[in-house]
Amino acid sequence: MKLFKTEILSLFIIVFSYPTFVLGQNKNPINAEQMMIRLSEIAIDSLYLDDYISILKIESEASVRLEPGVISIYPMFQKENPTEIRILEIYANKEAYLSHLQTEHFQHYKTTTLHMVKSLKLIDMEAIDEESMSNIFNKLKK
Amino acid sequence: MKLFKTEILSLFIIVFSYPTFVLGQNKNPINAEQMMIRLSEIAIDSLYLDDYISILKIESEASVRLEPGVISIYPMFQKENPTEIRILEIYANKEAYLSHLQTEHFQHYKTTTLHMVKSLKLIDMEAIDEESMSNIFNKLKK
């Protein structure tokens, strides 16, 4: 009977520590001060818009999935002017960005879309609220 | 001994279902197709930049914390030109946006910063990858 109580106790410890372990895996060591944030402004030749969007979609999805240092590549277009693309890009740090430029998926995107791009501005940004930025997109998580 | 086995089995069921329950609470019913995405471009009079940023920071934090339909208000400024503010705003739907405009924190922001704003463009955007957008900012979650 003593053994029974010990085993029940061990299981209770597992019950209450396991969720903490599972949730703990979502934590990450990203340092807000080292983050690199960019808002890219890209105008696309309307002839190639569908092709461009297909290629960008594959590239941004692959970057976020395969590269731990790519926090977000969030591509959008202006409703009133769909050839005006805006991409919010967030990298963990400068090294993550430089490494992203060397990946196969980025190189494929860059070379196959070069002739579709009419203009390109890469604008470096700073987040206004670094403390709460990690919570800002929480409502989108699944 | 039979009772012992049944109790152990029940505890195992709890062990493996509890994390699913805890993680399940993060799910949300946001419908990507109804979302309203906006990229606001705001130029601020440099005389008032510090004041404007303090007020915006309080307003965006309160909006995300208090309004379930405000998915993100993500304010940034251009590094090269800090009076150029950009805000990525994501609302669950049009109703959430209209309700946001009526809140005390938004009204306070709007009235106290009116004289600080040199120009304001509210540009409606569409996300290029609605399917994966809910995963895009996952690496930022705490």
C-alpha cells in the first residue's frame, strides 16, 4: 500500500509538470534588441503579378518553416493597387538575415522574379514597443 | 489490485489529455477571410515625436490587451527617418475595427495626437498567404 501511494504521487507530479514542459518548448531566446525589422516596398510588373505572388508565397512559407532565425516574412498587397507589394520581415539578428540570403529558396525567389520587379525599396524599421512585441501576434497562433 | 490498475490507467489518461486541454485553449476562431489588414503611414512633426510615441505605445498595448478583435497593432518607425511611423494593424473583422474606433484608449490617442500628425495614409492591405499567416508570428510567442 505504501508503494501504491508513492506511485500515485509520482503520477500527480507528472500530471502537473508535463504541461509546463510542453508549453515551455514554445519559449525562445530571441533578443528584441538584436532583431532586424524591415518593411520592403516592391512594385511588380502587372504582366507577371500572379507568377510573382506564387513564387513569393512559396519562398516566405519555406523561410519561416526552415530557418529558425526568420521570425516573420509577412507578405501583403495594397487592395487598391495590387501590384504594390509590402513585406514585413523580422529576423532574429543580422546573422539570421545574412544566412537567409544564402538559402536555396531565397536564391530561387531572387533569380526567378528579378525581371518581374519594377522597383524595390528595403526600409529598415525599429519596433516602437519591444517589450510587448512578443505578445502582439499571440492571437494569431494556432 | 484491480482497483490499483484502474486508478493508474485513469491517471495516465489525465497525463496525456491535460496538455492537449491546456494547448487547446490557445486556439481561436478567427476567420482569415474576414480579417481587416491595414498599413498606416503617418508622418509626425519632429517637435512632438517623443510625446507621440509615448501615447501611441500606450494605445497600441491597450488595444491588443483589452480588445479581443484587435489581433495586432504593430507600430514601427523608419530607422533613417524616425518621424515616419508605420503601423501594421490587423483586426478580426470590420466590426472589430469599428468598435476599436469607439474605445476610450483610441479616442484619447486620436484627440491628443491630432496636432502632432503632419500626414496620414490608411492603406488597406490583403495578406498574400492567408493559410499560413496564423503560423507566421509563432516564433515571437512567449
